[in-house]
Amino acid sequence: MCPPDFFGVRYVINPWMEGNVDRASQANAQRQWQTLHDRLAKLARIEIVPPDPNQPDMVFTANAGLALNGRVLLSRFRHDERQPECGLYRKWFEDAHLEVLTMPDELPFEGAGDALWDEARACVWAGYGLRTDLEAHAEIESAFGFAVHSLRLCDKRFYHLDTCFCPLPQGFVMYYPAAFDARSLRCIEERVPPDKRIPVGDLDARRFACNATCLADTVALNHATEALQARLRSAGFRVATIPVDEFMLAGGAVKCLTLRLDETAPTNRQSAPANADDRQRVVELSGHLLDAGSLNRALDVTLEAGGSFRVLEFELGMEKQSCSRAKIKVIAPDAGVLENVLQRLLPLGAEVRNGKDAEARTVAVSQDGVAPDDFYSTTIYPTQVHLGGRWWPVSRQRMDAVVVIDRAGPEPRAECRLLRELRRGDEVVVGHDGVRTRSRAEDRTSDGNDFEFMGAGVSSERRVELAVERIAWEMRRIRDRGGRIVVVAGPVVVHTGGGPHLARLIRQGYVSALLGGNAVAVHDMEEAVMGTSLGVDLKRGVPVVGGHHHHLRVINAVRRAGGIAKAVEQEIVTSGIMYECVRRDVPFSLAGSIRDDGPLPDTEMDLLRAQAEYARLVDGADMILMLSSMLHSIGVGNMTPAGVHLVCVDINPAVVTKLADRGSLESDGIVTDVGLFLNRLGQHLQDDEAEQPIASNETAGYL
Ligand code: NAD
């Protein structure tokens, strides 16, 4: 312990200190510290570290280092204010004949504030995220040779692990769950059985009950509610509440005021440290890292996912057109988080580097339809795998697939396959080594031109007009060069009066394939045959008596005819979306769902077959118009590679955001009524066409 002769709140480096500068009472501090000292002296021998007039926080000796088995790993404080304490503590430890180890590379590490020895499990629990760097955890592991479990601190008030977590004898752990992220809580729960967990509530946590020290069977702490005291007693502990609230003004309590020097780890119960390689990787990013913002995004993604990073090298491209390059070490608390971080970095163009280009790793499938653990799951971006010293492109690119390597030919071939397509013996790429993707994000230009809305934006009403004009322009170009536009449509297209406009796009040759469900076809043909949609007269916008049966009558009629094409042939259906598809030989695929009435004979109720048919029709698309069907649009989005311009139109911004936000520049979201959208699109496209526009009173619908 270090006497509080020079204790005071002199600066602010944690939320507790805010508003308390120069407000701590020396007299109270002296009295409380002496009481604590005298009580603990009955249970332990106490060594005194001389205080320093310039170091008001030196009283918090817990932060000096982590001492175990006669060695101490010296702290390196994150804040400059406490940095000079390191030299003072080092001298004291050396004089006390403790072997002093130090952190390499200037890594922030705040001693037994953030690294707590758990005797029962022979492991160290270590905090990160606020003071100690995650990278330091591997150093703790190699200094002492015990497993370190990394816990991420998420509440700035609980800035050191010892403010919210306390391993106790007999395997008990007292902790404040709200201070941790979900993964860290899982990490605790996986290692500490329920009967050994002592979670504390807000009140105890705020009075630093977890900042306790346990000597023999006595838990000494600043405060504990009756309930917590009872819980500790039932676990077999005595409870000594020793108020040290004067020190709380600086954010410390009982544990902070002490450093255990006597902790020993039995050598025969050593918990093997995990392989640090499972938790870190070097990745390389190149391209327009600063102007396109991809470096920022990569670092943000790493931190958000619960990892940490160190930039090892950075070469800045000095000209507007020149590329930058960064080498970044990514550190994660466990292999699962590392996997997650890499998964999110690869679409940003990151390449995993282990020395030179790593070879992609593969594992053979041992059960049909089941991938090996740790399989690499694909994104929408063009991907390459590194095999035999060369990079090979992956074909059939799509999201949420696995990469299968076929070595039957003279050169290896890599292809995306769905889980269900896997067969025993297939060679599947696992992990992220030797895999790279290219996102278009770095091609971004920041010219600020009026096409900016095409940049994965979600257009508001004000911008809809501009967006529609631009989409019409692009559609005309695609059609004229023989490209492919695929339309995904839900029944709302018909309900909102958009049917005739979509039918006209088909007639004018804009649509290469139509994807939807049972409903869009049913309601389209209901309109064609009965003039209603869901029983509502579309011309007058009023319900028709008995109209709610209309769609069933139409389904029945089409079933009798033997399908949509036959119904057109037999002139049962003489206009509308499906009619134009049949007449123009535009292929369509209707995927079934559990809510389908009928269904129509054309609706594919085998969903695997429906997915395969969708994928076939999507293949080679230049543009996909997704019109008010969340279900079918998301399904199509998942099977579409980057590079295809997706236009998603929906009245619900959340649906639009979900579809437009694929991290891809080629998707646009337009929040508007789909009937209105099709109407405007039709008007823009009519300019070039011989046909007259559809009279607006003909298709008013109900909007
Ligand atoms: P969905 O919920 O997947 O999508 C409907 C979307 O339309 C929603 O995202 C919604 O926000 C949007 N929307 C609503 N009003 C809008 C407007 N005015 N303008 C623009 N967007 C608007 O539902 P879905 O695709 O209609 O149907 C899901 C499945 O259920 C499909 O397979 C469909 O065929 C089936 N279904 C069958 C029947 C039937 O057989 N009678 C009826 C309805 C749906």
C-alpha cells in the first residue's frame, strides 16, 4: 500500500474524477486509508511504498503491475499523468528483489487494475477496451505462461477490470454484468458455473463492491448491500465493509488501494495459454485508403467487432490518383472474434498476410451438404484464392456460399457453392489465409457530381425524381446494348396501380426476366380478368361487392387452363404483367410461400428448385429492379454478385436500407410508393417510344 500523503484529484482521466478536481479531503483520505491499512494488517503483512509529491494517484498501488510467482509485469499507463509512477514502482520492486518484466512496444497495460489472477482456474482475467490494450494480453500470457481470458470493458465508469470483476477463492467470481459486452459475458459464463457466479446490481457496482480484496476468507470492500453481503456469506465468506469513499472521488476503492505481492501459481496446474496466432493476423490494405475512407472503415470495423489493431506500416500515395498501402496487425480476444473481424475486413479489400502470400487452406467435406468448421463464407465481391503460388478467380460469385476447389483439370478451379450443394470429398476453403476480395469502395470518386446519389444511397422523396430519371437513362442503355434487366415484384405493384406500367416495360423490351411469388401473378391476373386487385376496383379505387373472392376465382380459372401460358393462349388472360411475359417470351419464376392461395400451377412450391431457377434468371443481369417485395428482394440480393446495379423501391425505409446497404456502390434505395415510381419511370421511358403514355386516370389505383 502507498499512504495518501499526496493524494488528491488533480486531473481528470476517468468519469469519477469529473467535477472533483481539488475536492478530496486530505484528512478523510488519511483516516480512511489508515483504517483500511489497520484492518488488512490483521490479515496480511503490508509493505509500504513511499508516496511521491507529484503523483497523486500513486496511492492506487493495484495499478503498479501484475505480480505472480515473485515476478512482476510492470505497468505502462495509458495516460501521461500517471506515466512517472512506472519508474518509481520499478525501483521499489527491484529493491524488494522482485524480477521486473516490461511490456514491449509501448503497449498500455495497467497492472492488477486490468489483470486479475484467478487461483481456482489458474488463469488471468484481463480487461481491455478502455485502458489496457488487447495486444498486451498476449504479453501477459507469455510473461507468466498462463491462459489469459480477455474481457472487453464497455462502460467508462468501470474503466479497469478490477472495478467490475473480482475472482474470489473457491472459484467464485463477483462481477457487474452490465460493464461487459455480450461476448465477454459468454466468456465468463462458459468458465464460471452458475453457482459460483455472484453478479452484483447497479447500486453495489456504483459503490465499487467489485473493487474488493479477499484475504483468507474475508472479502474487504467499500460497500455492499444487505443482499450482496448475504450472498457472499452464503458462499462461505466473511464480509468487511471498510468505507473509502474519499478515494471514490478519484475512481478507486479497496482493491485499487492494494497490490497483492503474494500470489503464486502452482506449476502443476498450469492452464495452457491459447495459441496467440489464433487471435491475431497481419492484413494488408491497398488503394485509395484515405480519400475513399477504406482505412477508417477497416479500423472502425475492427474495434466495433471487439478487436484491436496496430498499424505496422503505412505508405501514403501522394498524388490524387496514386494508391496508399497499409499493413495492420489485427488483434482479437479469441479466434471467433478474429474470424468475425476478418470476415468484415475482406470486403474492404483487406488481404491476410502471414509473411508472404499465404496459401489458401482447404479441408475435404466429410458429409454431404455440410461444410468443415471454419469454412470461409463468401461475400458479393469478386474473390480470388491463392493456390500453388498463384491467385485464381472464384466463379459463380454470390453471398453466403463456400468456395470449392476442383483440382481435376490441369489448373485448379474455384467456385462458390451453397452448403446444400456440397458433396463428400469436395475441397472447401477454410479460414481467411490466401483469400482476397476486391470491393468497389475504393474506386469511389469524390467529384461531388450529381450522380452521387448512385453511391449506395437511400433516396428520399426529394431525390426520387432525379433517381428515376437516372434509372430510366440507364435502363434504356442496357436494353439498347442487349443487356439484361431483371425485375423482382411483389403484389403491391398491382395494388398501387403500377401493373399497367410494368406491363408496358415488358412490352417495350426492358425486362429480361420477372421474379416474384404467387401473389403478384394472382393479383395481376385478377386485375386483367376482373378489373380488381384484392377485390378493389382499381379504376375507381373502391371495393367491389364479393370482390374478396375474385383472386380465388382467377386462381381457379388458371388452374383449369393448366397454367398461365395456357390461360393466355385460351384468352382467359388478355392483358397485364403475366400476359406480356407470355406474349414476349420473357421468362418468369414464381417462388412459393406458406401464405400462398391456390397456388397457381406455375408457382414453384419446392423452394430449392425455386432458388435455383431464380439464380439462373439472375445470372448475367446488369440491373435488378426490386419492387416492393421484401421476401423476394432479399432472396435475390443474397444470390447476386457485386457489380450488378440493384435498385430497391419500397415504402419502408428499413427494407430499402437493408437491401441497399450491401457495402456495394451499385445499390440504390428509393423510398417511395411503388405505383408512383413505376408511373414516373414509364413517363421517362416513353420519350423514345412510339406508344402513347398510359392515361393517368386509367391507372390511378388506390395509393
Ligand atoms: P413482403 O412483406 O415480403 O413485401 C412487401 C413489401 O412491400 C414490404 O417491404 C412493404 O414495405 C412494401 N410496400 C407496401 N406498400 C408499399 C407501397 N405502396 N409502395 C412500395 N412498397 C410498399 O410481402 P410480399 O412480397 O407481398 O409477399 C410475401 C410472399 O407472400 C410472397 O411470396 C407472396 O407471393 C406471398 N403472398 C401470397 C398471397 C396469395 O397467394 N394470396 C398474398 C400475399 C402474399
